[in-house]
Amino acid sequence: ASLQSFTRMLHERLTVSEKHRIVEMMWRVALADDHLDKHEDHLVRKIAQLLYVSHSDLIRIRNDVRKPG
């Protein structure tokens, strides 16, 4: 399935903060079992890239999700 048409609409309509929230929710799902599968990691990274979320923000959000508490 093509992610570009779906993410293009999101990219055009969402704020940076809203895009970060989507990436955060995706990390939460991917890390729900305390294991990050390579396919989950790839999908989150790919969608973040298509939403023009910077790599540094992507990593910061992932690290924030991983923090206990």
C-alpha cells in the first residue's frame, strides 16, 4: 500500500505539533511490548520522513516514549 497519498494529505493539513503527536502514538504502539521490531522501526521512520518530521525530532520523541514514568 502506498503511504505517500495518505501522508501527503496529513503533511498538508497538520501542524508540526500534530505531526509529532502522530509519530509519538506510532512509537507507543511499536514499543508497547518493550521490543522494537525492525519492521516497526522502519515503518515509523518512513512515515515520519513522509511527514517531514526531522530525524532529531524522531529520535527525541522515541526516547521520550521509552522513558519510564
